[in-house]
Amino acid sequence: MTAAISNQSLPLQAPAYAVVELDRMVRWDVYLRLQELSIPCQCKLGARLQVQVDGVAAAIQLWCVVQSCTADKVSHTAHLERCWQLKCPH
């Protein structure tokens, strides 16, 4: 005997949204990058950025995008220097 599972019997969880407050120009850059990553988000004129965060991966991607768009040149340079210093195991 097999059991059929329908969508009606599964509990549905509402998506979680993060509201991100950023400078207007940075907000637009973050919005465009999240769109490229296929992360659902809204950026209405004069409003804060709303991002649908469906899991850990989306949360990490959101954090990384915000960091990359808000960090200054010195921070980016320091990060790249740390990456170059990492040794690949061969």
C-alpha cells in the first residue's frame, strides 16, 4: 500500500523577509546584485530594501552582497591580500 501526500497535508511556512536599511545608491546596487543571484527582493522608491530569505544560503548571500557594497576600498584590499596569502594544498 502506498500513501499519497498532497500539498494540502504539508504545513506551509511563510517566507521570511529581511528589511535592509541602506543609502539610496547602495540599496540599488544591492538590489541589482540580489536580482542577479535570483534572490527575491523589492526596492520601492524611498523605501527600505525587502529581501526574501528562504534559508541559510540566502542569508549568507545577502550578508556578502551588503558587505561588498558597503565596505571601503581599504577593507576590500585587505580582504584580497588575505586571500592571496592563503596557500592551496597540493
